[in-house]
Amino acid sequence: MILMLLAIQVLLPILQKYYHPGELNIAGIMSQSYAFLHPITFKTTPSLDLFDDIIHLSASWTYLASMELLSTWKRFIPNYKCDSRNNAVAVIGGPDSNVCLHMAPILGIYKIPQLVYGSSPVLDNKYQEAFAQQMFPNWSHQYNGILHLLLYFRWTWIGVLYIDDDNGKRFVKNVLPFFSQNGICFDFIQKFPKHSFSSDTLKLVTKGIETYKITERNTYNVLFIHGELQTMLVFRVLIAFSEYDRSVKSESKVWIMTAQMDFTSLPFQRNTDIDFIHGALALAIHSEEILGFQKFLQTRKPSSEKEDGFLQLFWESVFGCSLSTPNLKDISESTCTREEKLETLPGSVFEMRMTAHSYSIYNAVHAVAHALHVMHLMNSKQHTLLKQQKLLNQHSWQLHHFLRKVSFNNSAGEKISFDQNGERIAAFDIINWVTFPNQSFLRVKVGKIDPHVSSNMSFTINEENIVWPKKFNQVWTSPISTCNDNCLEGFSKRNKEGLPFCCYDCFRCPKGKISNQKDMVDCVQCPEGQFPNHDQDGCLLKEITYLSYKEPLGISLAILALFLVLITALVLGIFMKYQDTPIVKANNRNLTYVFLISLLLSFFCALLFIGQPKKVTCLLQQSAFGIIFTIAVSCVLAKTVIVVLAFKATKPNSKIRKWVGKPLANSIVFSCSFVQIIICMTWLATAPPFPDFDVHSLPEEILLECNEGSNVMFYCVLSFMGFLAVVSFIVAFLARTLPDTFNEAKFITFSMLIFCTVWLSFFPAYLSTKGKYMVAVEIFSILSSNAGLLICIFLPKIYIILMKPELNNREQLRIKH
């Protein structure tokens, strides 16, 4: 704390450079010493036990110090001041928010500007706020920075400890819900016991130890402490008490502290262990090294300022000696030599480097000096003051307007300015505390939070330079503080019932989905054209596939189709060679040729379904097969009808005889084919088939196929062929018992039965398969149905022609069975 008080003294020559020594009075109120500061001397209030002073934080002493500023020098008469040469133009207050809160009502009445370098208090009204200037940046910037820090290290499960005051309540109400919305969960939110004059100290210590026990449990690794300057001091007291309680098992935690906190000590704590703060991370208002500050501290001696009461008390406290002659009752107390050196003190007692709080005081004094200078220049230009008129005879409230607009570069080269709300525009340093066995420590800057730069540069941290608590001995990784282990890639998390959202179970992604990041809430589908890998933590490109001539299935179907083409051509050749024999003539020779040629072309159509689909092949596949196969089935129907009518025409005076012959057969074939041609032409005109990519049917492949264009028309083509087949089957079934040697009705019946069976089984097989196997099912149906017609109808005739030529004569036609 001596640094904060001495920071003003080092600036006094700067201020006095511009103004007469008797004119300038910048007062400062400190919570720890309850002193208000004058240009040369520090006047202390009546002494209290130091520990009792810090715990109680008596508002009465702050009010007293505020009222003394409004009284005559060295004579306390409230609201009476006869010395016009000793008027306070501004007050620097802090670091505790209660100090600022208690001085604002009195100083606000007199419109004295107040520069607050600690945390911002919740003032009672806007009138008090009007004259308060914040050396501390906007509180939201600090909490945003801490949130960035937590999310950077993925510390989503933390403990929270806060002081039970107005600032602490505001923190719990406004900040913690904001943390929760951004993915931070809390193992506990525990308030720090607050002391008052009516409190029982023993109960307070007991409650404090109970609070400390909660913070020491091993369910989390990061503790966020929201406090002020005295918080660290009280925490050290509780740690010392807890060492005597065997039920408390000390566990190293990563502390995260706000910028309002700092390291403070009581006299009896100078030799206590400070290892508890090792590895902690804290925010501090960005500060720079001030040239000459350490040299200034080295020249401070009790003899240099005889009226500096604070310096004398501090000297006796830190060096454990007395500046006056010791009492006879306490002969053990040594006498100070007055030549002791501050740099010999351990870091836990006194720091030779300027802290962030002292740097704020330094800038506050500079701000007042610059505001006074600007105000003096403005008044001089406007000739509102006589040359002999003193600057400080003006009302102090006039300075507030210039303080709000002041902007300058301090001696360290840093720009100091304020926003429209009177809050300083500044960045935060991320500090890593490193302690040593000799009770010294270092504040290592490991990062920076600057909300006034671009978003991608607002948060920077050098993780490699961070020293973690001894419990965490990782070299390359930071401590982990989560409710449970992270869900790995390939898994998604599901919240546990009754626990915060940071506590969850991990489940493998469902089939077809992936998670390529840790702790994903839900698995996602791969982009179109990709499929999940085996571990379901990434996507692979799908392979384009189709029924190719290069694969075994395509080769087998092509060979089978060509083999059936060869068989059909062989049968056609045999029939043409023996076209004059009775068995060929008896079954409508021309119709048989048309039937065999249509079967031959139908087998060729199967080859259109194999190979890479193209626009021409897609147009021909279904339409050519539909028309050709319809001709074949209509030939079967015509042959069957001719057989039935032939037997009916044998009756005397039958009128049916004139229908028997080629005209009827040709009419049946033409009319049936014409209907199918109309259906196919309509299909091609309205929604023709086209090459298409099917990316959904197969999980790991993209199927290049012919899209039917219109499923309705596709099934219309198949339905019409099915209708002809059913009619042929019925007619052939009715004519199967007609007496004739070469009656092929029974063979047509059997062939139509095979045909119908094949195509009835085609639909469920076609709809249940995916990818190129759908095409294979259709090809197999075409080949098997055509082969059934070929074998059932023509195999008996070929057997007679080649193997039983004696049956192939006219006499056999007359035999009745």
C-alpha cells in the first residue's frame, strides 16, 4: 500500500512545476490507512489495531477523512474552513469500493471531483455519480476478458467465491448468468463472509473456514475469486486457520482473480507461506514501467519527511522496530536506525515495482494536473481572471468538465483518456503469479485483453510462459476443469438429468452421422457427396459407381444376354431352314418370325442397362424395351387367340372362320404395340428419363443411374405389358385342352405362368434393392422372362424338328388326342 501513497509524492514535483506550491492540494483517501494526503505530508487518523481496521472497514473513518478535507488545516471544525490557500480541487479515492461509496455523499455535496482507482461502487443517485471519475475501465470489459480466458482453456466447470457486498451481488446477478449463457457451469457459488461491528469474530472465522473447505474439494480445478484488495488478506488468514483443521485437505487450484484484488499482508503474516497463490492468473489494469520510481523509493526515509505520519508507522511495521525510544516494559523492541532499505524487504511485505493500483494513482494525479493546466489556459484566453487572481480560488466543480475530456500521454508513453461515462479507456494485462521459497514472487505478464482493438486481437495469451500450480505438472498441456471428460470426436453429449448442462454422458453418433469436434451437442450429416468414416469423426468422398462392364456382375449379365441372343438367333435360323415343314407352318410362320425377332431385340435391350448411363441410353432403356417386349407378348397373345378361334371355326356354318388368318394376328400385334408406343411417346414428351446422381441410396457411393423422370409412366409401361401377359395366360389356359398335336396353347400357358411369376417378383425385389443392384434386378427380369418364353414355346418344336423328324409330317396334324 505504501506504493500507492508514494506514487502521489513522486508526482508532486510535476504538479508544482505548473502551480505555486501553496495553491495545489490533491487529496487521497485510502482504506487501509484511513489517511488523507496533502501535498507534502500524510496526516493519519487515530490509530486502531491494523487487522481490526482492515476487517471492519469502518465507514466512520472514511467520513471523518472526507470532512477533514473541508475543514481548516490541522483544525477539525466540520463545515468551516478559513484557510483559502488549502482548498482540495480533487480527491483520489480507493482501492476499496466502500471507501468511494462513503466519501461520495459528502464530497458530492461540495461538487469536488473524485477519481476512483478501485472498483466502481453502486452509488445512491445520479447526483453522486456526476462527480465520480473512474480510473478503472468499464467492468464489462474485465468480465468479458475473464470469460475469454475460461473459454480459451476450456474451463467450463469452475467454483466461484465472491464478497457479500453490493458489488458482489451485482456480479452474481449480472455476470454469472452471462457466463452461463456462454457455456460456463459452476460447481458452487459461495459468498465470502462479511464482517461488521455486530459480528462475532469467532463465528465469522468458523464460517470462513467452512467456506474455505468448500473451495478445497476436488470436484473442480479452477476457482474464480471476485473480490477487492482486502480479500487476499482475509483469505490468507483463513488458510492459516485451516492448517490446524485436519479435516481440510489442501488441494491446489488455479485461481482466477479480478483486477481489483492485489497482494496485501498484515505484520504477523510476513513469514507465512504464500505458495497458495503460485500459478494463479489475475487481471490487472495495463501498466508500464515508470522511470525513476524505484530510485525515488530508495530515497524514502523516515527522516526525509518528518510530518509523514503514515511513512513512520509503515517503517516501524515492516522493519519491526521503533522510531522512538522503546518503553521499559518492551525492551525487546529494537530501535530503528532510520537507514533501513526498502529493497531488503521480501516481496510479500513490500514491492519495489509499481503495481497496477499505484499506476492508476500515478495517472490520476497526471489527469488532474493536465485538467488544471487546460482549465488555466482556457480561462487565460477568455480573460476571465485577473493576472493576480489565483487559479484555485475558482469553484472546484469547474474542473470536472475538463477531467472528463482530458487526454494525454504519460511519462511512459501511454495514452490516458476517458469515455463519455467518465471511465478510463484502458486494456487489461493477464498476470501469472509465480512464488518462491524465500517469500518473494513475480507478476509475469502472459497476455493482454484490449477491448478497443479488432475482435481477433482483443485477446492474446502466451500459454508457454504460464507456470501452473504444483499439482499440475503438465509440460505441454494446461489444467483441465470440466464436469466430466470431454466427448471425443465421433460422439455427442447428452445432459445428465438433474445436473448443469456442463455435466453430460457421451454416446456414439448414430449411423450416417459424424461429430468432428469434441463435446458436440449433436452429430451432423456429412455434406452431400460424402459419407462418414469408420470412426465417425470425419467425412470421405463417395465413389461414383454404376453397373459396369468391368465388374463381375455386369460381365455376367452381358454374357448371359449375348448367350440368349445367340440361342434366339439359332432358333430363328432353324425355323427359317425348316420353314416348309408342317410344325412351322402350323403355328403361323410369319408371326413366329416376328416373335423371335422381338425376343432377339429384347435380349439386346438388356445391354442398354449396363455401362455408364448417358442421355441416349437413358431415353432408349425403358421405351425400347417396353415397345419390343410388348410386341413379343402381343405375338404370344395373337398366337393364342388364333389357336382358340381355329378350333371354333371348325363348326359348320361358323362365322368365326372369316376372322382366322393373318389379318387378325397382324391387327392384334399392331394395336397392342401402338398403345405401348403412345404411352412411351407421351412419357418421352412429358418427363423423359435422364442421367442422374443418386447420393442418398447408398451410404458410401454415389450411384450414376437413369432417372425415370416419371415413375407413373414407368409403371404404366410395365402395367400394360403385365396386362397383355395376364390376358395371354387366361386365353392360353382356356385353350390348353384343345385336341391337336401341334397345339402350343399348353406351352404358352406355362410360359405366361413363368412370365407373370418373374414380373410379380420383380416389383418387391426392385423396390427393396438399392444402387446398381436395382438395375441388375431389372436386367435379370428381362432375360429370365424372355428366356421363359423362348424355352417353353420353342424348345418342344426344336426337339421335334431336330430329334424327332418323323413326327414333323402332315399326318400328325390329323391325330386327335
